[in-house]
Amino acid sequence: MGLRRNRLTMTRDRARKMATRAAANGSYARAARIAKDTPNILTEDAHRRMLGAFGAAGWPTASDGFPEGGQWDGYPGPLWSILTRPDQEIWDADPDDGDQVDLTIVPEFTFIAPRISLNSGEAMVHRVPATTSPTDLVTEVSAALAQAREREIAKLTDHAACTICGDHYPARHLLAPTAKDELTVCPACVFDGDLLARAHPTRLAFEIDRLIDEDLAIPAGWSAVAALLASAGGEAFAAHLNEAGAMYVPAEHWSDPSLLWIWLPPNSRPAALASLGPGASLKAVVEAVERAHPDLRERFRATLAEDLEEDPDADHEDYLVETLWPAVIAYVVTLGTQSQERPGHRPPWHVLSDSFEPGTLADHFAELGSGLDGRSLHVTFTLEVGVRTVAEALGWTTGF
Ligand SMILES: [Zn+2]
């Protein structure tokens, strides 16, 4: 996590000031009250328990693994967590060093979203004493995060239109997938055949990371685009991104798409996703779908064999199902989320109306250094049949 730390360093001083402010506003008194009846709490234990609890709830988590400037930083899902001892000026000390710190003061978590708020301001700042049980902490912070996202989405004004499909979005939520800056599109249209300029997945990856880090109202579908690019590109794309520019440090989900954060439908949910919070890692989402529909992947493969008019008994043929399955699930779940979160708009299932164009996919894959042949019908068919099959299993009607 050393690399990501650099991206966040600029916001550190601000967070420290915030923690000090919190202490001045009465957190200390609350912490002191709690401390009377509780044994000393080590910040290292509390930090580890917090990350473990979010991990158990299906969130991707990351951490520096050591305290810096008197605080522990963590990254559960789209949040930045800071653990400090309120009212303790220990910027250079270990927050668990009893010689320099009053260990009877109960440490306090501050959860902040978006993770980088310099440009956008904080959409959520939520404080929880470290004495809170890990289960309660996840429940409480999940609810705060869901409410913060709902508030941010309610504030959006959709003044811009996708170059390809014409659907309206805020201008900052439309990104340019090619070398032409002015051709900005919605998540459903990234691989459309009408985008004739040279594919530019490196820039697109950077823009997606920027939205993930800075914008709590990001359209859910950008995680699906990231899942497809990362699944197709593999280590070659991750290495390419690492060399892309001195100022840009790519997120870990480019080398491991299972770590991608997936925003889940806020309201009526398919049973398969009912046990998860406001979002989860792509890994947890895939596992949840497979648990609820154990035969789905095999049905998907059989449907593909039938559509491609090949021998359905030739079970050695995979049709890229293994490679693209997580991306397929990411598309279905996030477009289902977008359908709910943008009720005044048409649902984005028009991704199934020729938006996975073999030539455009091939251009992106070539730029990614992918071993996949985008021109092979398998890629397009696997994505389209996959999205239809999984959407149907989750009870959603795509209309395509
Ligand atoms: Zn579009």
C-alpha cells in the first residue's frame, strides 16, 4: 500500500486537523467516559479487527500495515479510515506507546468518503469509538455510506449527454475511451463500434480511478468497464499502467479485478445479493451469485455452445467463460444498480444492443497488451450471452 499512500498524503494534514477538531468538540469527553469501564485498547488491535470485519462482510480492504504520524490509515471499500487517540498530540509517536500516550483514552475511527476529497469536499465523515463491536461497526458505517451515496446522487444534475447513446449524465461522469477528448461516453458505450478513434484504455483507467477516489456518486457501471479491461489485460496492462506516468499510481484492482468495489442495488435486491452491504468486492459478488445459482456458469457455457452452433458436448471448449465471467457479473450487477439509482433515465441495458463491438474490443485489447483476440466472436458472444443469462437469473428484464 506504499504507493497508494502517496496519493493520499496531501489530505493527511487536513485529516489530522479534523481529528483534533473532533476532540475539541467532545469526543474526548465521550472517550474518557467509555474508558472508565474498559481496559486499555491498542490501536493496532482495533485497526486489524476493523479491517477483518469489513473483509468478512465482503469488502476489499487495504492498509499501510503500520501507524504513521500517530494514526492508522486503512482503505475499506471506497472509504478512508483513520484511527487515532483523540486529544493526543502524538504525530511522531506510536499511538500504542504507553510512555508517550495515555492508553486509557479510547481510540476513535473516522471514516471518510470519498477517499480523496480535496476537489469535491467530504461527502461523509463518520466517527465511531474503537470500543464498538466489529459487527456493529460494519453495520453502522455501511448505513452511513449508503446514505451518503444516496445524498450525493440526489444532488446530481445531468447536463451532458453520452456521445453514442445520448443518455444524460453529469459531464464529469462521462469519460473518453479513445484518443479523442471530446468523445465522452457512458459506461455502457465504451466498446461501441461507432467510436472510430484509437482506443486509449490507459487514460480511461486513470479517469476511472480518479472517479472512484474522488466521487462518491460515480455511476456504478464504471466498475464493470474496469473489470473487463483488467480481466482482458491481466498483468501486462497493470505493468503498462505502472509505467504510464509519474503522477499516476494505478490502483491494485488493475492487477487483481476481484478487488474492484461493486456498488450494489440500493432497494429491491435479487436474493443472491441480499446479504451484502451497500457494495462489495467483485470477488464477494461473484461468490454470492454462484452460491445462489450454482448451475449458472454451466448453463451460460451451454447456451454459448448452442448459440455458436458448436458441439455442446465438447466440454473442453470454454468460450472464455472463465476469463470473462467476473466481468459479466460486474456488468449485470452494476447496470442493475444504475437502473435503480437513476430512476428518471432509461435503464442501461442497451449495452446489449451491439455495444460490445468486436473491432472496438480488439483495439482496446491490443492497447492493453491482452492475449485475448477481441475480433474473435467468442468475446462479444460471451459478454452478450453472459449478461443476458445472468440478468435473467437475477430476475431483471433487459428488453434485449
Ligand atoms: Zn452511452
